[in-house]
Amino acid sequence: MTEFTFETDAAHAPYNLAHLVDDRSYLSHRFDVEPAYDDGVADPGTGRRDAPPDFGARRRAVVEFYGDRCGRCATRIDTGSADDGEVAYLFSVADDTEDSWALRHLVAVCEPCYDLLSTDCTDRIGGFGDAYRRAPQFPAWIGDPRVAVERLPLSGREVWFRDRLSERVDVEAPTGESVNGDAAREACLARSTPAAVAVALNEALVADERGPLSTANRRLCDRWDTLSERERTEYERRAVDAETVVGGGFEPCVDLQRA
């Protein structure tokens, strides 16, 4: 079981646990998905597992389950029948011992988030193109925690954002200080940021954008532009790109599904 970096409150979970407990078994019958193909099919020539023959049905089923929204950033997605959303992809969070095409292990995502999630390790980001640059920095708080990771690379502005947001995480101890402040400040700068940290920072951003505004306190999105050139240059030096990341393989919070 994964140890949560952030303290959790049963009355206000830091991210959406529903996707981990919802029963998807009804989807197999409704969309004519054959469970026998949950592990895909083997290529006779290479022996590698490939997508199952009912991939289209699985894609439609999972996209509908996620409400035609990306499981990471919540942008609208579709399977090609409409023009008002990103193309829907399926990302499997199964590990090596599990059926990678089973409906319970599939998350519907948009192309930028799929590009972000599909690299085996951080130094291969961009191997499928540069669509990942369009993925939001933080995952949506309503998303699936198994893919709730922070986007990389980060610009200097985004590094500054994280520094400011880490001071605004809304979970507070009786003393009035954030119980999660230290964890947020120490959060990894790469995609392996724990789901609770990434989503908590996103919630702080939403609170900043939607909360009351006084004349003495500008929105963060406006405050960056007021920084001096020296301050902005300093954050640009701290910007994270694919070449500066040190880390091993990438597993998007897979252990959370067993919590």
C-alpha cells in the first residue's frame, strides 16, 4: 500500500477515490467486451502482447465511464464521433502481473496526457512527440489518482507557481499552519510527484483563482508578470527540463489501486 505524502480527511479527500472503487463489470456486457482478451493478444512473430481485437469497444466503454473527460486533466475527449474534444486514448495502469487491457486498469486520457504518461522513464519524455507540452502542469482534482502526476518539463513560471502554491495548501492543523506545507515544498519536480501532492497543489491554484480577491492581493497568474527581471531570470534557471531530471522508471501511482 502506498504511503500518502499528504494527510487525508475522510470528509474531504484530496483527490477523487471513486475511480478506484467503482464497479466497471457492467461495461463488459453493455459494450460487448470479451474478458478473454483482457491481456491482449500475442503477436505470432515477436511474442509481444498487442491490443485486443475488441479495442474499439473497450475504448468506447472506458471513455463513457470517465464521462467523456480525460482521467488526468478532465478536458473533454471523444472517440472520433465529435469535433469538440481531444482524441481519446487509453492508458493502462496495470503492472507486469496484471491484465493490461482489463477495463478496471484502463484510464481514458487526452493525447497530451497520454504522451506525458506513456514514457517508461523521464529521459524519454517526448518520445511520442511534443504533445505533452500542452498537458496542464497539475492534474485536475476530480481526476483518477492513478494518473495524478505533475507534468514535466516545467517553465520558470511554473516553478514559481509551485513555490507559491505550496504555501496555500488548504488542509490546516489546529495551530492554523498547513500540515502539508513541508511535503508540498519538498515535492519532487518530476512526474513522480505523489498524487496527493500534485492534486493538493492544483486545489490551491483553483482556490486562488476562485477565492475572494482584495486590492492588496493579486491572482498568482497576474503576480508573475509583476516580478522583476532578476527574479524571473532566477526562476528560469530553476526550470526543469527533460535533460535535468534524475530518476528511474515511471509508475503513475499504480499502488494506489490496491490501497
